[in-house]
Amino acid sequence: MMRLFVKLRGGFTLVESVMAVMILGIALGACVLSFSMAMRSVNTAANQMAALHAARDELETLRTNSFSSSSNLTAGVTRQFTNTFAGTYTVSNVDSATKNVTVSVWYLNRIHHGYSTNTLTTSLVSTLHP
């Protein structure tokens, strides 16, 4: 009985292994890049929402002042609203009973690598007649 030795070709060649590593590397790189962009988007959204809340708080503070004291507000004042947000507010007189108040707050935008602004505007109307 004669045995035939068949040379079995098992395993991968070096070229196949290098190609598999390259494909996995490209896929992993795309996943890391996608995760990084998602984290920058989440951080920017959190900063934007915190700046929006700071602007709303400032508008509420200005609104709760008496109407006569809001005439003493200086237009274009830059101030620190919270520990992390600064901005400006402007007060303009529409007529003797109405004032427009605009609050702008800057926040760090990690997507565009700079600062962006949230701006809120409201009108204060005096219903009290002298």
C-alpha cells in the first residue's frame, strides 16, 4: 500500500496577512475618527446649552430689575455671567414704556475650533402708568 503525501496548503501568506491588517487599520481609524467627532459634537452642544442657560439667566436678572432701574443699564456692557461664560448685553429704548434687551454669550465651539455666540433678545414693557 502506497501512501500519497499530499502537501496541504494551510494558513495565510504574508501578502494576505498584510492586506488584512491594512483593512482592519483603516476600519479602526474610521471608527476612532467618528468617535472623536461625536465627542466634539457632544461637548459643543453641552457648551451651547450652558451658554443658552447663562443668557436666559441674565435676561431674567435684567427683567426682574425694576423698569426704572433698567434705564440705568449701560448699553454694550461686557461682563462675566457665570464662572465659565462671558458676554454682553445691550439695552435700547423703543419708546418711554418699551425697552429692547439683547444678551449675547460666547461659548467654546470644538467643531469649528473657536468661539460661537448665542444671542437672545426680549422686550421689556412697563404696564405701570405714572
